[in-house]
Amino acid sequence: MMRLAALDKPTRRKTPRRTASTCRATCVYLWRILLAGLFVSGASRAEVVDAKPFRLGYFPNITHAQALYGRATGQFEKAMGIAIEWVSLNAGPSAIEALFVDAIDAAFIGPSPTINGYVKSRGEKFVIVAGAASGGAGLIVRRDSGIEGEGDFDGRIIATPQLGNTQDLAARAWFLDKGYRLKEKGGTVALIPLSNPDQLTMFKKKQIDGAWTVEPWLSRLEFEGGGRLFLEEKALWPQGRYVTTHLIVSKRCLAENQDLISKLLTAHVAITRQINSDKAAAGKILNAQLKKETGKGLNEDVLASALGRVELTWDPIASSLRKSAAIARRVGFLKTEPRLDGIYSLNLLNEVLRESKLPEVGDSSN
């Protein structure tokens, strides 16, 4: 019995030690798993928190209505699943400069700075992925300016939003076609760059005779400044259609984030359809956003006029791009014939359109 007790005694002692050791090892193992899980989870959360926002440039104009509407409703963020850093700009050349220094990833922009920027970067910086607007630009003059016909512009001062932007080049080409020379070249017509708000101020003060500008400023000059629409630019284009606004994307961004850009285009098409389906309702949203950004909303007649002159579309109206390039060449902003091969990348847009059972758009510029 003593012998049996002696044999039993160490057995009883060893069993608890093995159990405690196993438990400790198991606990260590479980803690390692837990810590690893926390590390991975923490890293995932950090990636979400630290994810860079998508930087989207635009102008607070009706011809950039999709950007205004999207910013107001948050639809781009919802579709893309990422924060958007909205970069409000004044005119096209500023947008191109921002894209060149990697300050933005994409931008709503007019054709003239698009062409100029594409040529300057030798096609390396960006591509056009969709259209946004057609029309909505023109020449407006003060009613008391004495300008009644095409021959009345000698000695006049006409403003454009920015040197080299789409409206600036359109104005230069038109005056050239009508036989005028600009003062900068020894002629009689002064063409001066003025921001859109400054145009309205100087228009009211009778310090300029007219402006070649874009909506909603065209209508604001008409209703608030007492101006008269002298020429709507669509009269100069076949079927009255020409691109006023494109959506361009950095080539780097497109290469690295095709899925993200596809979601951007999905939202762009959806927003365009929403605005076009009920412009009265959309106008309220656009007006509220304009007021938020510029400090002043539009009068109802101004808003209705502006929306009536602008065709919102995802079609880049590629056929008009060559003429815009020819204009830039003719007025001296491009020294050689521009090569625009590869300026469009419409495959993602057409995928979105196919999924929505909408007609695809073409690239007739190459």
C-alpha cells in the first residue's frame, strides 16, 4: 500500500504541472493570434482613415453642373466609396496647372485648355474620359454701349474669363473672322481677361462694353447687368453642338485606379440623367450649392435661362475638338498643328453606358 501510495504521489504532482504548462502555452498562443488580429484590423482601419481623398477640380458654373450637383448631394463619394477633395477653380488654364503639379486627380474643364495642356505635356499627363456640357457660352454687350451690329466693335473693351481659356479663344477667333485686330497687336478691340465676378462688376460700372463668357454669368450679365445677348456661340457650330466642358483624368490616376474612375463615371452619367430628367428640381440643388460657394444664389429667371442654354451630356462631342484645336492654332496660341492622338480614353465610359443600356459614344478626333 505504501508502495502504491508512493507511485500515486508523483503522478498526482506531475499531472497539474503539465496542465498548467499547457494552459500557459495555449494562452500565449491565443494572445499571439489576438494581437495579430488586432494588428491586421488596426492596419485596415488605418488604411481607411489614411486613404488619400480623390481630388476633383471644377468651376462654380452651370456648365459644370454635374460637379455642383454631385458636391451638394454627395453622390460621387457614395459611388466611389472615398472622400473627395473639391478644388474650386476659376478657369481652364488654372486647372491644367493644378494637374501638371499633381494638385488634382481630375477636372471638369473646357476644350481649349485641354488641347493646350495635352500638347504641352506631349500627351503624357491626362486624357479625356467623358463630356459634361455643350453650349452655354456667348457674347453679351451692354444695352447702352451703342453696339448694334458686327461693325460696331472698334474701340470697345470686351472681357473674357481668362487668357487662353475656351471663351477667350472663341472671342479671338470671332473678331479675327470679322476683320478686327486686337489692341495687343496694334488693332482697335481690347480683349481683357477678367474673372466672371469682376466682369459683372465692371459691366455694371460701364467699364467694359461686353463679355464673351459662360453660364450662369452670361445670364447674370443679361438680367442683373442689363446686357443684351449679341451672339450665342452655338450659332457658330454645326447642329449647334460643341463641347463646353470635358471631364479629364490624370493618366497616373487612371492607370492606378481604373475601378475608381469607372465608379466616378457611373456617378457622372447618373447625375447627368437626374438633372436632365427634372431641371426645375435640379436647379434648386444647383442654386443652393452656388450660393454656398459664391455667397449668392441665382435669381429664378437667371437660373432658368442658364439651364436652358446648356446641354448636359456625357458625350465629349469629339467632332468639335478638331475645330477648337484649329481655332487655337489660328489665333496663335498653338505654334504648330496639334497632335491629339490618344487624347480620349472612352472605354470605361462606354462600359458604363452599356451597363445602363445607353448608346455608346465615339472618338472621331483621331
